[in-house]
Amino acid sequence: MGNSSSAIVIQCDSPTGYYAGDVVRGVVCLSCAQDVTTTGIDLKVPLRPSGILAAGQYQFGFVFALPNNLPGSFSYSQGDARADVVYKVKACCHTPGMFSKSIKASQQLLVYQRLQTVPSSVTQQAEVEVYFCCCFRRGHASASTDVDRDHYVAGQQAQIRLQADNQSSDAFKTVEVPVSPTLFELLLLIQCDYCVKVVLKGGWCVSDLKLKTPVVVHPPQRQGAVFYTQPPPEWQPSKIYDPVAIKVPSAPPLPPDALSPQSPFWQKAMSIGSHSNGGQQQGKQADALI
């Protein structure tokens, strides 16, 4: 018996994203168009044991903490090189049988990396002997740059002050200031470095003067949070299960009120429909299978 008309949806409490170390609360919304025999519903940990689910709508709550050392969500591509750091919550209602398709869904989590360092200004200096056609010496030139900070958030404006002293007989025609990312792949580890380059371009066959300042670029920081997104259309669950606390390896311990029914998220998430066992339980603990 197929399950093409059934659906499962995951909703988390902060669609604007999370910081590493934050607590993630969410619900799994399962709609069964017909009776479904399942060997279990899980989110890396069991949310419901095996059995038969009658046609209807069901809601399963979950909460877990993100590890403190998670790198932020990241996506970069240039030419043939591509690197991504993506986090997802996946839910599955397993159904037995060769011709029965399990009901699955995934929800991407946007994770921000916290700014741990106070930005500070950076000064770079460079000096070059100026040659024409690599052979004829024309004197020397020096320059220094003052970059206002060594840490930026994507979209933030950088302020750069350039001081140059040209003691050669040739003029520098233009000044270029590109911000260039460089992608490295070392033993399956991805590292992306950014730098601010200031290039004083000489004329034809005249030496250039280059300065390079490494900087760190962070993704935009999270702006506020929404406690609960709107439930799926016509959502009227016949049963709301107690939330499960998932213990993620290397994550900080959950706060004591993570499963409290008085928290704003659970008050809203559990106010729809009837809750199993009276709706006042503190939930249960489970170890993540990761």
C-alpha cells in the first residue's frame, strides 16, 4: 500500500537561524491520508514506536542543542571548486514492505558562527624596486595600507587608507583594491581565506607594487528570532506527542526549562489540538544516534 498522499513536515522555532551552542526546538507534523503501518518514526532518535497510525494528523516535538564548535553555514563556488557546510534536520516515518515508500522530510538549519574576536585595525607595508622590462632600474617605491578592521561581516563596508611614496622615474597609473577569497582543499578539510589586496599598477612593462592584508569574513549575524512558524494549512492534529530531548554528542547540556510547557514555543506548538496524556509532561530524554 503506497503513501503518496501522506506527508511529513518539520518546523523549527527560529527560521532566521541559530548560533553554535543554541537550543533548537521544533515539531514534526505527520499527516496520514490513510491508515499507515510503521516500524517507527524517528529524527535520528525514536519519536514513536512501531505500530499502526490511523488516518489523521500527528505532531511530535523535539529539542536539542547545537555543539559550541560548529562552523557556520557556508557555500562557495569558483570554477571547478565548490565547498558547502549545510545542516539539516531529517524526519522519517518508516513503513515496511517492498512496495511501500517511507514518508520523509528535511528542514535546513541556518547556523551562524559567533564573532569571538574584537576587530582591530591592520597595517601593511611594502617596498619594491621599480624596473622597466625587468632589466632597467628606475628607482624604488614604498606604500602602506591601514585597513580599519581584520574581521568583517558579509556586506559590511571596509575602509582602507593608502599612503605611497614613489621615488622612481615612472608613474603608477591606477590603484586596484580587490577582495579575493582563496579556497584550499587539504586532506578533505576545506579552508577559505580572504584578503584585501592593494595593487599600484605601473605602466607597460613597469613593476607593480602590491600589498596584501588577510581578513576574516563572517556571515551576516542573526537578526531576531521567531518562536513558531505557521503550521501547515488546515492543520488540526488528532494527537500531539510529548517532546523528546535529544542529546547531541559534544553539545552543551540543555537548559532545565528546555521541555517546559510554559516556554513560548511549546505553548504555541501544543495549543493546537489535543495533547496526549494531558499535555503537562516535561517530555523525555533520548540519545542521538550520530
